[in-house]
Amino acid sequence: MTDNALTPIAATADIAADPATIFELIADPAQQPTWDGNDNLAEAGVGQRITADGQAFTMRLTTGADRENRITAFEEGRLIEWAPGEVGGEPFGQRWRWELTPILDADGRESATRVTHTYDPTRLDPATSAERRLRRAAATTEEMLAASIARLRRVAEGAGSADQGTGGE
């Protein structure tokens, strides 16, 4: 494993839904397995909705392992980033980041949202990280991130159509 294999990657796409609808799907861990493109999230308990930097949520993986995800950056409706680790332990070193940017139409109204999903493994320490974790980090691709955005798009655009007529509130 070479250190240069651990570089950040990102995928970006536009979703025809407002930022609040999309952000709710990301910030509520119980919703994440419905759109996860890596097919490795099994479930998260309800009531863990993220509202601030420094919080944590626990996710059960399809392998049966639980991960504690510490929030490392947060701006309601716009940005959320977390660092996974063993429950009660220090984060492994990688970070998962979601950034939402409203897209305005010609009249200045929000017409869609640009979603950027970033995986940053640069904080993984090759001297202390398990070899399998380093291999998996190096094998994570932009296409995998794009798959999560594509699934998120299907869920968010479906949710947005259900909110029409209520103002989305």
C-alpha cells in the first residue's frame, strides 16, 4: 500500500429537490440505508438526527459491526461530515462529507440542489490502520460515491413530489 493511494475523491450531481429535503435524508442516520450506494449500511436507530458539530450517531453495517460516526463539520441544510470509528473508540481517520448548494432558476428561486459527496481517507495512518481498511479506502471510487448520489436522488425526488402543495414544510 502506498501513501499516494489514500487521496480524497468526490462525485457531484444535481438533484431536482430542495436542499432541506435532501439534507434531512442525510442528517437522519435511520434514512441512510435507503440510499447508500455502497450497500454496507444495515440500520441506524431512530432519534439520532444530527443537529450540530460534535454529535455522534451509531450505524450497524451489513457485516453486523457497529460504527460510531462523529460529526466533524456541520451546517444545517448545507454541510455534514463524519468520521467513523469503533463504538467508544477514536475515529479510524477517514471522513465522509456531503455538501449541498442550491441551484437558482432565472427568477432567483431554488430549482434544484448540487450535491457533492466526498470521501477523504488522508487521515488514515498506514502505520496503525488495519491493512484491510487501507485496501478498502484505496478501492473506494468516485463511481461508488456517485451511486450513493444517484440513490439519494431517487429518494429525494420522490419525497419532493409528495411535499408539493404543502410548501415542503
